[in-house]
Amino acid sequence: MHIKMETKAKSVHLFNCDNTFDLNSVESLFTSEVTNKLDFSITNIEKHYFSLSQRNEMSDSTVPGLQMDLAVFVVHAHESRLSINEDNAGIGYAKIYRALKQATGESLNGKQMMIS
């Protein structure tokens, strides 16, 4: 018998730009598979869809005002190069990525996970 010790409850926020992916799938993944493998419980999962034209507002106003412990940013990575975590990247997804890292308490040199 495996007994899971829950250390802390965490709030999870899911983000997607231009509705390129159904975040219900990611929520289902968390609730059915990932939760059983974590050493913490999830208190709530909130989904956020935004357009590229709303990126600045999302990065500058919305994300800093949210209480979150974990953020999942789902992108349609069909580009030849995805430069969201490079120091000189200031276009595309980089701005929202940096805002999410700051909101979750991660340094810009912290770890990230990419799932394709």
C-alpha cells in the first residue's frame, strides 16, 4: 500500500494563446494522472485563454494579480524555433512566459518543462 503524504495544497493555472489547444485536456491530465504522482494536493485549476493581442494585458496586469503556485502554458509549437526562455526574446510568447515564471516564484533561470 502506497500512502501519499500531502505537504501543501497548490493552485494551478492553465494558459493558452489563441485557443490553439483545449485546456480541458490538460485539466483532465492533472486530475486523473498527475495528481497521483505529486507530493502535494491541488486546490483548484483555473483555465485562461487569451489572444496574442491581449498578451501585454495578460502579462502586465492579469497574471501578476493571480494567486498561483503552478502555471502551465500550452503553446502550439509548430514553429521552427520557440524562444520563450532566451534572454533577448521579447516577442511572441516570451513576455507571458516570463510573467508566469515570476508569478509562480520561479527565477528566470529556473527549470521549465516542455511537453510536446
